[in-house]
Amino acid sequence: MGTILATIGLGIMVGLPGAGSAIGLTIAAAAVIGMTKKRPEAFANGLILSALPATQGLYGFVAFIMYNEVINSEITTFQGGVVLGASIAIGIAALVSAIQQGKTCANGISALGSGHDVFGKTFILAAFPEFYAILSLVAVILMRNLILL
């Protein structure tokens, strides 16, 4: 039973953050396309901002690598539950964080397209939702200790 829970968890651990990053990237990239119609010279700044939501998918993958190595046929139900709990924690936090970060970046990219100098401010504001994805990764790292006891 533990292996089943853990395996489901591994899927959540990679799937939800990856989906959130894909959605966030698409939201921001759509804004870049609109921006380049008005200010093609600002493409580099738009590209950088649109790439920010990709990190949440990476956090999920890092967690997957950390937990994948402790999964085996002898994992207990408790240990499988820890993996599932950690997966839900990072999955939901990274999913929502990436989408919201994509929206924040899209607004900044739109403002860049209108001629406003908001690259740095947008970058700073986009770090706020990222912070919660990082916190969830830290929690997942700490939860791994429960398996190793």
C-alpha cells in the first residue's frame, strides 16, 4: 500500500507543478506576443519575465528526484503517506504559484508594451508568488526526513 501511495505522489509531485508552469508560461508568453507588436525592441525583457513561471516545474522535479530514490517495494504505508502528503503540498503550491506568477508577469509585460519602464518592478513583484513555491519545496525537503527515520 505504501508503494502505491508513494507512486501516486510522485505523479502529483511532477504533474501539478509542471502543469502550473506550462499555464503560467503560456499566460506570460501571450503577453510577450502582444507586446512585440508595439515594442519589438523590448522582446528580451519580455522573454525574461515570461520565463519566470518555469521554476515551479523545476521545484517539482527536484522533489521527485529526492523522493524517487527512497521508493522501493518495502516502503511502509506511513512512508507512502508522507510522500503523498509532500506531493500534495508542493503540487498545489507550485501549481497556483506558477499561474499567479504568469499573470503578474503578463501584466508587467503589457505595461512594457505600453512604454512603461517596469521590468525591475515586475521582476520583484513576480518573486512574491515564487516565494511560496520555494517554501513548499523546503517543507518537502524537511518531510523527507520522516521517511528516513
